[in-house]
Amino acid sequence: MNIRPRINRATVARRNLLHDSSLSSSLVQPYFIVEGQGVNDSIENMPGIQRQSIDVLMNTIHDDFAIGIRNVMLFPVMPAGMKDPHATACLDDTMHLYQAVRAIKEAYGDQIVVMTDLCLCTSTDHGHCGFVEHNEIQNDSSVEQLARIALLHAKSGTDYIACSDMMDGRVKHIRQALERAHQHTTGIMSYAVKYASAFYGPFRGAADSSPETGDRRTYQMDPRAGYKEALLEASLDEAEGADIIMVKPGLPYLDVLRRVADSINRPTAVYNVSGEYSMVMNSTSDGAARGAMVQEILASFQRAGADIIVSYHAREALGNGWVV
Ligand code: PBG
């Protein structure tokens, strides 16, 4: 397997993300991208986070850059009419996600680390993260499709492909596809330890990605699972060539994060997910009280070993000076 440690060193922004000791440089702000122009829709239970068309997104990123955001995570939201059983729309290189990456890279070059979510669930009509046949998730054909789509992410210029599907073996196939296409500087951030959590609700509303039938429990991990399975998933993805290993969600799994961070030789990321964000946002409208909560939460991730923290709080934390 081709492991390329130089991927994490390829740009100043990647090195700052991974090695600057300040909390602010570890933060990654998520964005939801829709088709159209002038779209800036609010999201239920996620105050401060919108679904935006590329023109609006670019203004938001401009303002976010001014307050110090240097790492962005992009999620495509697909209109219902473009969904099909195989997420075929993701194979079109004019898709809004790829346009957004190109626009950000054109405007900011390597001053911003761009991460793009790679999954099928936002683009399949059944809403699952893998192909479905006879009511069963088809692991290997899904992985082949993910590897094909990964190439379009890489060609758009993304820094890290963030694979969030939880199919077995996908990091290996994505890495091989990147190698074959000579995409030697594109990184893979693997959602390696991802639980079938009750905390993804607001995200699924935002991304319109709930499964039409059934749930994700045959591919995402059982929330009751112990450390062995977490360490197995993390070490498999490390061996398959992931450049960053993620644990998700964050707060209910801080203990898992610590174990994973201690056991792998790769940077560790944590995803402070939508339901965790909603909990805080709905708990108080007092900015100072919320600031103290956010500081405490972000510090807990850092203490548990996270090098990278994906959080919807990134913007308010930097904008209000809650972190330095
Ligand atoms: C897509 C994906 C999900 C999240 C990130 N990527 C939802 C899911 O697995 O159902 C959740 C993020 C959040 O809740 O903030 N597979």
C-alpha cells in the first residue's frame, strides 16, 4: 500500500492545521452547498448555519477568512430530481461541490485547507451511504463507486477527501484510485470510527440525507461497542493509507478519541456533530454563557487528543475571540 506521509506536509495551511499548537488553527468550519444563485437558507435547529449557493458561500468564506478560519469542510446538498440509486450525479465534474472547490482554490490557493465530504447518502434516492439491493447494503460495488467519485474530488483540487460512508475497504480503494491517476498530494481523512449516533438529526435535515427505509446500523458502529472495534477500524484505515483518522461524534466518545489518538501514528480528528451543536445552541441565548460552554467543549477535544476539530462552533468561536 502506498503510504505518503508527505501529503500532510504539502502546503503551509496543512502544516498549520496539523502542527500549530493554537486551538484556533485546529478548527474546521462545515458548509452546506446547494445549486442556484443567491440561496441562503436557514437550517432547522442549527442557528448560524445555512445552506448556500456558491455565490453566497464565497462571501461567507471571505468573511470567515477575515476572522481566521483556514480550514473548511464542504457538504453537497442535492436536489431530489438529481438523486438516483447510484449517486450518478457525483460523476459529473460540473457538480456544485467541485465548482465550489475550484472557486475556493482559485481565490485562496493553498491558504485554506479544503476538505470535501465523500458519501453516497446525499445523492442516492434511497438515502443510504451504499448501494442497496434486495434490502441489503452492497459493500464492494459501493466502494468502487466511491473510488470513482473520489477522483473527481481530487481533480477539483480538494486537500482532503473526507470519506464518511463506513463501507469496509474504501480507504484502500480510494488510495489506489488516486495512485493510478497520479493524484499524489490529495489526502484522505477517514471517518474511521463513526457510530450510528442519534446526534446526526439536524445534519440529515440540512443535507436531506435520511435513509428512506431502515437505518445505518449495518455500517455505522453500534454506540454500545467497546474499544476493540474502535481500534480495529482506526488501524485498518491507517494501514489502508488514510492521512487523518476521525472519531465521530465527539462528546459522547471522548474516551474513544483518547484511545485512538494514543494508538495510531496519524493525526486524529474529531467531529463535533450537528446534534451536539444544537444542544448547545438551544440551551441558552446568552452569548457569554454559550462562549464558556464552547470553550469547555473545544478544550475537552484537545485534551482527549484531537489534532483537528470539525465544529459548527468554529465561526462563532473565532469571531468572538472564544479561542486563540
Ligand atoms: C454522511 C455524513 C453524516 C454526517 C457527516 N457525514 C450523516 C450520517 O452519517 O448520517 C453527520 C454530521 C453531523 O451530524 O453534523 N454520511
